[in-house]
Amino acid sequence: MASQYGLLGRMYLTIFLIFAVGFAIIYAVMAAFGAGAYLILIIAVLFFMLQWYASPKMIAAASRIRYIGKDEYPRLHVLVEALAKQAHVPSPRIAIAPSKEPNAFVFGRTRKDSTLVIHEGLLPLLNGDELKAVLAHEIGHIRHGDVSTMTFVSFIPVVAYIVAQQLFWSSFIGAGNSNSDAYFIIIGMFAFLAYFISNLLMLALSRARESYADEYSAESTGKPEDLARSLVKITSSNSSVANASPNSTIARSFYIVDFFTVDRDIREMRAHRKDIEKFLTGVDVDALLDQAKPRRDSMWGMLNAITMTHPPVYRRVLDLFRLQNSGKVLMD
């Protein structure tokens, strides 16, 4: 499990490095058009302000969420408010995403304007205790400041990729039409490299924050096995979904389980099922895994599976088991 100081250190280092990459992209593009240093600095500041404003809107639009009032899912509102009060954070707004993929995530600019999103496919899958554990995990992200951090840094790789596509491919196709084409191709290649580096940095941060949110859920509910059961169920069920929604890939690192890597997670859980069953007594892990069907991902999904936004599920389950045995969790 990641320690609090280790997580904070990774967060600050990652933010600094990603901002450095983002500024380098802006500087290279603007310098190519002959902009001066002061103009580049002003544009960089305006860009990051726009990023801060636009990122949550992009996530909300891509996920097609619908905010719900307290007259809808009243028990869900009561549970979220109680967990937020326990964590000493403002209660987030609750939204439902019309997706069969069982999942949940939080996003926002600050703790005060956070949104907790629940996929429709999650609610019938989990019992009350398991749902509480998942919600506690998401509230843990709000408590630790992950919401604003990940919302902020996730925009940089997207921008780097867009810049790379526009400059590299358009200049490559039109090479020879002007003297600047070769220069733009070089900048485009640099932007691809910036995308790769910034994405790896963000993925490392994402894995650390998932481990820490798991730990918070276990300690706040006093029942690590509830979250472990949820992770196994969500992973097994996600493997049966034919295809992940392309629009939801923008929020991939926010989810409690990454549906692009569920096939790998299923294989690893099968390999470690005896260790998992020691922890999840009374749960037929084999039956859950047998229900999982191989996915037929698009090429985009397979490429995304190369990198991990989350630690492997079996490791998360075993970490929760070790946490329970360490005596840090006060069991009910």
C-alpha cells in the first residue's frame, strides 16, 4: 500500500513534470510561429486556466452523465452524505452514467464541486455493503485531493496527442509545400514523445492513488473484504461487456476498475485464486471467474491495455487481505 507521504511526493513530482511537458509543447508550437517569450508565457497561463475550466466539462460530456436529485435513489444519497461526513469533505453531487459497464468514479476541479458518477450497470451487481465500500473508495479520492489533481493533469496528454496529430500528420502529408513542413514534423514528433512521457507519469500517479483509496475504503468501513469482493465482481462483469464505450476512454484512469485490462486481471486472478479464496471466504471465486467471457476489444482498447492505470486486481485484493491482518483496520 502507498503511504500518505509517498503519494503526496508522487503527486507533486508528477504535477511538476506534466506541467513542464505541457509548457514545452506550447513553447515549441508558439516559437515555430515566431512568438516571443512573454507572449508564450501569457498563452501558457491562459491555456492552463482554460484546462482547469474545461476538463470537468469534457469528462461529463464524454461520459454522458445525468445528475440525480434526492428523490431519485434516496438510499444512495444518504450513504454518500454519511461517508462524506465521515471523511470531513463536502458531499459530492451524484450522477448516473448510462453504461452497462459496472464502474464508478469521481471528478471535479475542487473538493467542493466534485461529482460522484455511478454506472447503471454497477447498482444491480453489488449488495449494500459492497456498494458502500466502492463509494468509500471514491470518497477517499476526494479526501486525498485526487479529484482536482487528476482532472488537471489528465488534460495534458490529450492536448499533446492532438498537437502531435495535427502538426506531424498534416505536415508529413504536405511535406515539400513549404520550408516550415520539416520543422513542424519535428515538433509533431516531439509532441508524440511528450504525450508518451506525460501519459506514463499520469499512469504512475493513477496507480498510486488507487492503492491509497483502497486503503482508505478498508479503514473507513472496517471491512476490507467488502471492497475486495466488489473488485472481483466488477472485474468479472466488465469482461462480459462486448466493447467499452469509446467516449468513456477519457475517464479511464478515474474508474475504480480499468475495463481495458480486465482480460489480464481475469487471467491473473485465476492464477492466484487460492490466495484470493483464503480472504474472500464464502465467495465462489471460481464461479465468478467462469462467468467472465473474453472481450473483443477494438484496436484502441488493446493499445490502451499495454499501459496500466490501476494496480492488478489480484494485488489489490491481496493488499486488502494484508491490511486486514496488519491490525490497522478496526473490524466491526
